[in-house]
Amino acid sequence: MKRCGLLACAALLCALPAHGEDLLPQGVLSALTPVDSLPSKDTLNDVFATPQLALDNLQSLALNRNIDLGIQLRAIGSLPSYCPPEPQPCGPGSAVHDTLIAFITSQQLVPHTPQDTLRLRAAIEALGATRSRLRADVDTLIPLLDDASRDVRTAAVRALLNICNMDAIAPLSRSYASERVAQVKAEISAAIQDLHRCSK
């Protein structure tokens, strides 16, 4: 059986009551319910009225475990769209970065249900999408290379590549030596090679 992508898996797991969905405006539901894509920043700004309201509401939805899982995942995945404009880093002090770090660290310490695994993967992928280049973000993700879920480990490897800090090479090399799943080992090997193109 083929492994499903994050949004497709969410669709399968979302055959649950959508607590609180009825409280969201129809425009928000329309923007955050398509399974195969994330809404554009322009769409989010439009349905939430302003960029700041969009960010505030996405943060709330990302942290709300009482809404439909698919909506929560798309809210998490949409957060990097609201990183500060370059050349400002999307790092500590920015609402997007702080929300994702808090979410990831809170999820690391608890056993994962299938839904929790999807939430954690979404947050890891979103942190990678910030392309922060920060050593602190490398340090946040390194423990996830030992997670029981191969999907979480794979997401962590890809996020470390996207963060693009060469300090990730040594811990990835150690992880490669102990990793038993061929697919994850291949992801680690590719990430190590590509990380050599990054500069500190």
C-alpha cells in the first residue's frame, strides 16, 4: 500500500466530527478545506480581511485541537507565508517561528496518535519552509531524527535541508549510521550532500 501525502492522509483521518467548524465563516472554510493544496496568501488575506488578522487566526487555528484536523493542518502549513519579508529572518521573535517552535517542542514529549503524527509533520515541514538558516532550529529538529515514526523522521530530514545550515550535517551523519529504514537513509544521504551547498 502506498504511503499517502500529508494532506491526503489528513483527508482519510478526518472522518471525525468537525468540532467548532460551524463557527468559522464560509469563506475561511472554503479557503482551508481543499485537500490537495494550501491557500495562497492573497486568498487568506482576503477571507480574513487583513494580513494581521490572517496571521492571528492562522495561529489560533494551528493550535486548536478541537477543529477539523484537515483545517488545522492547512493552517499550520500556511503559517510560513507570513514570515517577515526578506532580508529579515523568520526567527525568534517572529510570530510564525515562535508558534511553530512551541508546537513542535510540545509534541515531542507526548506519544503520538496518528492525528498527532500528522500535526507534528505539518509543523516540522512548516518550520523547514521558513528557511531560517538558524542553528537553533537545527537543534530543535535533531531529536526528531530518533522519533518512532519514519514519517516524522523523514519530515525532520527534509526540514533540516530546507533550513540550510551546515551544522545539521554531523547529526544527520550520526543518524544515517543508526537508521534502519532504507527510505529514510536515502533522504538523509541526499540531505547531507545538498547541505554542503549551504553556507553558515
